[in-house]
Amino acid sequence: MSDFAGNEELLHDFLTEANELLADLDNRLVELENAPEEAALLNAVFRNFHTIKGGAGFLGATELVKLCHLTENLFDRLRNGQLALDPQLMDTILAATAEVRAMFGSLAGLRQPGPAPDALLAALEAAIDDGKGT
């Protein structure tokens, strides 16, 4: 049974575009490790998460929206200089990206994704909160 009855074509289109964004995101994250303060890269990653979040919202994929929203907020703090990218933060970002990819797998199986692991959500929230004091 599909969680997307009647919207399978829309879901397919979303997954096609979102997977392209995710591939671009992977490339930009590699670049970002070498240039962690590069504004263009931070903005591009922010936009990719924002665009994925928008499509997920249209499909009612609330757990994917939540994860992308937190990651987007994290990149907003990075691009505004409220946070600095360090190896621990990069690990959290890579874990979030891997979870987005896993959620795409649920969507491809015509199922709404479940929530991201609590530890990942907590790590994102903690990083965002760290940036609020700066």
C-alpha cells in the first residue's frame, strides 16, 4: 500500500530532483571541508536543504521536513558567522545528509519516512543552540 496514492508521479519527480540536489550537496560538502568559510558553498548547501524541505513539505513528509529544517538552520548560522565548521560539526552534517538519503529510500518505497534518530536531532539542535550565543 502506498502513502502517496494518486501522487506517485509527483513523488517520482520530487525524488529525481531531490537526488540530484543530494548529489550536488555531497560534492559541496567535500569542497566545504577544504574551505569551511566559503560563503558561496555555505549558501549553496543551505539552498539545497531548503529546496528539499520545500518539496518534502508539499508531499507531507513531515519527518524529512523536520530534519531538513534543522540542517538548514544550522547552515544559516554557519553562513552568518555564528558558528564555525569543525570536524565534529561536519560529522553531524554528514550524518544528517545520510539520514536524508535513507528517508529518500522510504519515499521511493512509497512510504512516509520515520523520524530521524533522536541523537542526530539532538546533535543538530545543540549545534544550532551553540550558535545562538555568538
